[in-house]
Amino acid sequence: MGMRVFLDSKELELGDFLPKEIESAMPSAKLHIAIFSENYAQSAWCLAEVSFMLKTGTQIVPVFYHVQPEDVRHAKGVFAEAFSRHEKMGRYNKEKIQEWKTALHSVSYYMGHIINNKE
């Protein structure tokens, strides 16, 4: 018995419709790993993925890479800045942005790993 890891950069091909392909792969996963970094909330794709992870009901293990769970949980620091940019750009409505904030808040309470070393 082996482990199959889905990495969108390796699994998808040119011309694939990303949201559909990623969402179709996620429900079959036995575990999701969300790696929160300083740039995480700048990506609407990442925010949409973590929101969808919650909807699948599958176990999620968060990794906080050079960010603190409290910053993710309360949209502070670089997360606040990223959400402010999303709001100013106007590409996403307030409900979508709130959905993303709620997903981050929820996942930040899951037991995970905090990585702050510079190695």
C-alpha cells in the first residue's frame, strides 16, 4: 500500500480547467495538508482550496510556515494586508472573502505544525 500525492503542478496538463480538476481530486483524498505561508492569502486559488478542503469533511493538517496560527485565525499581519488587497481589487464579493476568512479561522484551530526556523 502506497501513498499517492496530488500536486496540482505535477498532475495537471496545459489546457486543464484548474478549479474543476482540483475540486474533483480533493474529495477522494484521505488527508489534506494546508501549508500557510506569508504569501498564502494573496492567492485566491489557495484560499478557495482551503475553503473546499473544509467542505469535503476530510482531515486537514495545517502547517504554519513562518506565520503564527493567530495571524491566520484572526487575519492579522500579512493576512490582513492580503484581504485588504482582495477587497480593494473588487474581483471577489464580500461573501466570498468572508468565506475565505472563516475557512482560515476554522483550519487554524486544527492541530498542525509550526515551522519558524530559517533552515
